[in-house]
Amino acid sequence: MLIDFFYTLRSAKLPVSVKEYLTLLEALQADVVGPNSDDAFGLDDFYYLSRTALVKDEKHYDKFDRAFAAYFKGVEMLADFTKEVPLDWLRKTLEREFTAEEKAKIEKMGWDELMETLKKRFEEQKERHEGGSKWIGTGGTSPFGHGGYNPQGVRIGGAGKNKSAVKVWEQRAYKDYDDSQELGTRNIKMALRKLRKFAREGHEDELDLDETISKTAANAGYLDIKMRPERHNNVKVLLLMDVGGTMDEHIQRVEELFSAVKTEFKHLEFYYFHNCVYDFMWKNNRRRYSEKFPTWDIIRKYNKDYKLVFVGDATMSPYEILQPGGSVEYNNEEAGAEWLQRLTHAFPKFAWINPEPQGVWQYRQSIAVIQQLVSNRMFPLTLRGLEDAMRLLSK
């Protein structure tokens, strides 16, 4: 069975060797992992064991995850659900479709009311509920749980469905964008080249042919070799990328953009955020809680000659932008709008690249809010959009 698994990883262009494969087999023979409590093979334990044995560089984790999922298709990873909500409350056994009339009757709660009501539900609820409108559960119209419908609620467990959650209870794991993603087209790189400013800096390691000929002729034929620094694009780019949640729909296109940016710009710094920028960002999604980079430090570290580029779909609850504590993941002390204004003030040359189709922008309230905060410098992730953004940044 594992021979095919090994070849699946190789076909995904992972640098997996036979020696590492044999190490995995030795670990299995030594019963490093075994059956779980249900006397079935512990797939999650095998995932971590095989990743440890076969993957030697964290930059390949995303490729490994995709290859692993492709091989063991139909098997979901164990959710990272760390809070004390009983899992049985969140087990969905029905799929209910709501009519437009039913949806229209559901009232939204304000932010404070929503948070206070959730607190009460935790204190009062004693058992599982399904299909209801009040308790934490599934399949109903309650603002707490998953699998049903509510125009504005707290998603607890389960996958997102309507993109209307203003907060998500569980801690979510995101994957770094793969900067080695092979581009299907050179057009993105060509669009980015409109933001170029060449200069000759550094060591003189390139032959200056014209100057060599001129100096040699002036020296009556005695060879006088002249060198010069190689030409480099000296534009500096600070790239801030939204990751996870609704951005999962745009992974391939963002990875292509990321690959092109890393190729075209020598002076590139990048960080990740989720939905909106707050008081910290991160460089590695697997260590985003242990290796935080305060946004104030980022603002102070880079000069204002850096071109600031946001990449994100700007699709979220408006609370996440305008409300302290509005983040879906933690209680941020200051609203995301405050941090966006600080960043755009610190880096006057900025633009927002949005992978969401431009035709739906008018239907997303949060996109309109972000557009206003970035002075309408939002461009679609299309070749025309990239060209327009690069022209703006080059002025």
C-alpha cells in the first residue's frame, strides 16, 4: 500500500528519497503509531509520522498535505477543536435548505448582544440541539453552531457555508502559500514588470564592454578591462497576504502571483494576516501563534520607499474591520481599520489586489469598507488589474 503512497509524493514533486521511505517503514514496524481506540488505523498519527519521516523542510508541508489528501481521499483531517463545547452538540445529521422567506424572517443581533448571548448559552445549555433557533447546535437558524443559516453568527465546529460568520470559535490552521508553484503563464510576470526601476549597485562583477573598448583604444591598444555592477530591479516591495477562510478558494491564483513576485523583485518582504490586518502578522502559518511580528515593528522596520501591496478578498464581517474585538479569532484591542490607516500612512505607495471577481464587489459590504480605507486603490487579480496597480505604484 505504501509503495503507491511513496510514488504519489514523488509525483507531487516532493524530494522524497528511498532512504526516508525505509525510515518510515522501520517506524511502522516498531509500532511508533498503531490502532486508535476504535481498533482502526490511526490516520492522524500516521500523517504526522509520515510527514516527520519524509519531509525535511517546512516549505514542502503544503505540497505534502495536498498529496496526502489526494492519496487518502475521502478521509478528513482531525479538526483542531480545542474548546470545551461537547462535540456531540456539533454532529450534523441533517441538511436543511431555507427558503428566501425563511431567511428574511431571521433577525441579526448586534455585536454586543451576540457576544453576551453566546456567553449565556454556554452557561445554560446542557444537551445537544439540532434544527433550532436558540441553542448551540446544527442545522437550524441559531447564530451559534454550524450547518444551518443565520445572517450573522458565531460558527462553532464544521465548515463555513454562507460566509456570514462574524467570529469562528475553533483555532484554525492555515498553510503558507507555495512560492515554488509553477506558473501556467508568463503574463503575470510581464504585468509585474511594469513596476521596475533598474540600477547598478553592489560589486563590479559584469564586463562593461563599451567602456573596455573605449579605454583600450585610448591606451593605444593596451587592454584595459572595465567592470561594472550588474543591473538589478531595486524596487522594494512589502507584500501582506490574507490567508485561510474564504481565501482558500483563491489559493492557486495567489500562489502564482506569489511565485511571480518572488522572481521579479529582489527586495521583497512578506507577511500573512487573516481577513484584516490587526496588531500582529506572521511569516509561517504553522507557527503563527508562537512567532508573531507586531505590526508596529513592521511599520518601523521598513522605510517609506517600500511599495505596500495587500492581497486579499476583503470578504468578512464589517465588524472585523470596524469593531474592537471584531476579529474572528481573538479579541483585538483596536479595530482593523486603525491598522490599515497606519500602514497606508507609513507607506504612501500602496495598492490592494483582490482575487474575488470584480462583479461581486458591489454585493460585499466589507469590500466597500476596505475600498474606502485604501482610497479606492483596489484592483482585481487579473492581468489588466495587475498592470493598473503596477502603474499606480510606479508613479
